[in-house]
Amino acid sequence: MNTKRIWRRDLEEKRGLGRVPADFYAVELSEGGRYLRRITNMSGDGLLLQSPLADEQPGQVIHLELPRQRGESPLRVQGEVVYVTDSGQVGVHVTSTRLPVEGLGGREAL
């Protein structure tokens, strides 16, 4: 059984909002470290990010700082990994708050 396909198909059926293309970096906060993650698309309730090692696991909880375009402080969100592909794409369902898609992007300080 290939769980990646099951998780992904299930996500596509539940997605209520369309995704929009994105190209910015978020910071993943993990055990005191800060790791850059490239965001390639997003919706109000999810993100697709690039993870070169693709070592995330479905069900894993991750914490991200997302930059805002208007110079406001970064938005901190919590999400759950829904699927991971061999090419390093990680689908994340945001569980903490609805994302303000139009206001995200820009520079992120490390």
C-alpha cells in the first residue's frame, strides 16, 4: 500500500480553497534551529514547501514563520505534514489559523 497516494488524494478531495502560486522563503522552527523552506504555492489552509532532504513524515507537526509583504512581523503558524514526495515536495495543512494569502511573501530575517 502506498500511503503517499492515499494521503494526497484525500487532501485534494477535502481542499476547499484553490491554491495560488508563491515563491518565497519561510523559516521552519525546530528544536531551537531555524531552517529555510521555499514555499511554492499556498491556500488559506495549506502550503506546499520544498524540503531538500524530504525527511518529514505524514502526521508530523511543524512550526513556521511566514514573512508578510507589508513589513509586519512574521506570521507564526503550526501545520501538519500531509504528504511528502521523493522530489522533496511537502504538503502541509495549517492547523493554527487561516492564512492571509494576499499578505504573505517578502523577506524573512534569519
